[in-house]
Amino acid sequence: MRPDQNPTGKLMKSAQFAALRLGACILAVCGMAVWGVWSWREEITTLEEQGLAKSRLIALYTERLIQTQLILQEALLRDLSVQPGELPGFERFGSLLTDIETLHNASGGVAILDTEGRIREAGPLYPQDYVFPIDDYHAASAQGTTVYIGRTNMPDAVSDRLYVARDFSAPGLEGIFVSMVTLDSVRAFLQQVAPQPDEAASLLRDDGYLMLRRNVSRPMMLDPAAPAMQALQGQLAGSYRAVAVSDGVDRLYAFTRLSDLPLVANYGMPVSAVRAGWLWRVGPIWMFVGLLALFIYVLAGRIRRAMELNVEALETRQKLEATQKVAEQRARLMQELSHRVKNNLALVLALIDRQIRTRGRIEPAELRGRIMAIAEVHSMLFAAGDRYDLDFGRLIDRLSSSEALIPPERALTVERDVETGIRIGPDSAVPLALAATELLTNAVKHAHPDGRPGRIHVGLHRIDPDCAQLTISDDGVGIVAVKGTRHSGLGIVEALVGQADATLERRDGDGTRFILTFPIRGHVTVDLPAGNVVRIAAAS
């Protein structure tokens, strides 16, 4: 079994588990990224809507405040009935201004200015030392502004006031009506709308004049290129992100323009707070997805390790079983070899007995050839390793080349036409090898007596898938017909051929030709009974 293959034949690819673990991590990261982007956009959208709602609230409050001042101015002008030239200095007019100031708790003073900005008449709360910006007022009026809104710039920023100014015309007098409100009340409302220190709430004039913020601060003029000024162009409401010029805080702003007034209400949420809220929303989801990815990562590793351990255990068990099987096969082979050696030795003894009984002596050359044939069979079996058969063609080639059977001093030429690859088991190989040895010995000894030269032909061919033929022929004197076959050794050959379930045919003519036809059989685990040897001996 291949080391990278499990017992079921499927490849155990570590890359698949690595891809699963990596995929879980990548999927988790992608999911977290998608969820983070989506939730961030949702957070921004939600805060923009909240910011717009708060900026509209500031705008409504400011509109009401300014409309209140305009209504008071209208009431004063409506109730004022004087003759031309009698307005300044009249006690009734001063008392009327005082009454107007007391009507509004946040009033910062009321005054009548001439067209040059000088005070003609003022209530007691109006700052007498304040110099009205008459040039800015006339410039705004020239651009079509009917209601001018500004802020006083007092030495103490806490004392600053918001004023509303517009032209008026009364019998005998034309001028500018200015009413003021304190910033404390407006600032308190802005702090209610934006309670956190990093939040922003402010009033901005169309020309970029930042009049009021939630904290005590001086007014300032914004650069026309500032993000706020760019975002306000042509828009009634909207949102933008910018770093505040006043305090350097990065905020998400929402704005709403006041109706018919040159003011814009702003509300700003710090981006850090937006990010904190967003993290609070996505954090649990990220944690869940991360833990899920970690769980899959660890689980995939444990599954892989468990599978590897199971495969290793199964491989070890299979190797052990294979080793035990090989050991059993080798033990059985050793038993069979021992049994065959015993039978072969008995066969050798039977052949020796035959020679002694028929000739009265032992022929060493013949005995050596027979023993050599058995030895060649065993040598090839051992060389085959775990196989239990041998190449009969190679065996015949080795026997026909043996100097023990065909001495080199004899002038005999052996022609071989042997087909290799015909494999038979030892049960057939031993008797067939002995039969071939006997036939070769007969050809050398009887066909070419007295050292006569000649040729011996040895052929082996498969005649069908389950059968083969061994042919041994010579050009000698032939076999003299004698009573019986003992002296020619053919009795032994016939007995051996019968043991291999083969047939033997002899043809005479120019010499002698033996054709041995045998079945091609592999190894059969059958003990050879001793009776076979006795039969050979008896047949001889």
C-alpha cells in the first residue's frame, strides 16, 4: 500500500484539510469584513438621520427665538403712535422699550439706531458701549438680506449676545431696530441637544460666520474652502465629515438651513464615538464568527489527526496480518520443502537400488545427473522467493547445458529451441526434470556409443494455454529392440511421466525422437505420499 494512500484506496491529501482550515479562516475574515462594512454604513446612515433630526431641532428653536424678536419688534412699531419728530426723548418710548425687554426673560436689550448705527433710543439692558457693525449691515442689506443676525463681540465672551436687526420706518423717523438675546439660554439648549463634550452644536451664518457653539467660545469666520462651506452650497439639509477648525475633532456633521433666514443649524457627532458604537455592534458578531472559525480550524485538525491515527492503526494491523501470512506461508513452504526433500531423497535411494539390482553396481555419472536435476529444481525454487513455481524452459536450458549430463569431451552438439515463460509447480518440475535427464543420458550413452559424434536437439514449446511439449531427439543409432525396457532407462522415464500426468511418445527413424506432452500446472499444496517412490522403484 502506498504511504500516501489509505486502506480504502482514497488519497489522504493533507492539502484538503489545510484548504478546509484556511478556507474557514478566509471565510470568517471575509464575513467579518462584509458585516463590518455593512454595519458601518448602517451606523453612518443611522447617525446621519439622528444628526439631521437634532439639527432640525436646533433650527426650529432658533427660528422660534428669532421670530419672537421679530414679533416684538412688530408689536413695538404697531403700538407706537407719535407725531413726526417727537419719537426721541419721549418718556413713553423709553418705557415701551423697557416693557418689551421685560416681556422676554432672555432679552439682552432693545434699541433704535439711526442709519449710521448710532443709538437713538435704547432700553436699560442694551449695552451702551456696543458699536453696531453698520458697514456689515449695509453690505448684507445690499445683497437682499432683510433680517440681519449677528453676535456682539464683548471683552468677555460670556457677556456676548445674539442680536436681530432690520430696517424700520415710522412717522418722522427711519432707522434700524435691534433686539438682543443672551447666549446663556441658547447655549443651554444647544448643550441639551449635544450633551457630550465631544459633540458639537452650532449656528452658522451663510457667509461662514460661526456665531455660536455649545461651549463658551469666540465667534469665527470659516474659510470658503472649508468642508462645511462646500457642503452647504445650494443645500437645504445634508451631512458631511470634517475635522473641526475650532477644536480639531473629527466629526460627522448634519445641517439644516433655517427658513427665510441666513442661518444654518449644525450638529456634529465625533467619529470616535461613531466608531465606538459601531464596534459595540459588530464586536459580538465578530467574536462569534471568529470563535466559529477557530472551532472549525481546530475540529478539522483533530479530524485529520484522528483519521491519520486510524489509518496508521489499520496499516499496522494489515502489515502485521501480512507478516503473519508470509510467516505462515514460509512455514508451510518449509514443511513442503522438507517433505519434498524427503521424497526426493527416497527417490534417489530408489534409483540407486534399481541400478544395484539391474546392473549390480552404481553408475556415478547417471546418479550425479539425476541428483543434479533435483538440485536445479530446488535451486530455482529458492531463487523464486515467494513464488511457488519455476520457469521450466530455463530449467531445461540449464540441464541441457550441464557438463554432468553431456561431457565436453564428447563430440556432441546440443541444439536448443526452448521457449521460456512456461511456469510449473515443483510437483511437476521434479519428475519432468528427472525424465528429461534420463532422456538426455540415454541420447548421450546409447544413441552415440563409443564416443561417436552427433547432434542432440532439445525443444520446448507451449502447444495450447494449458499444455506444453518437450522434445528430445538425436541422430544416433537408435534403440535396439530388447526384451523389456530396463536397460534403456525408459522404465524410469515412463514412471516419472506418469507421476506428472504427462504422456510420452517415441518415434524411430533417423535416430530417436521422444515427445513428452505435459499439463502446465502451478503449485498444488499436496503432500507427496511415499507410495509414489515405491511405484517408481517397482516400475523400474
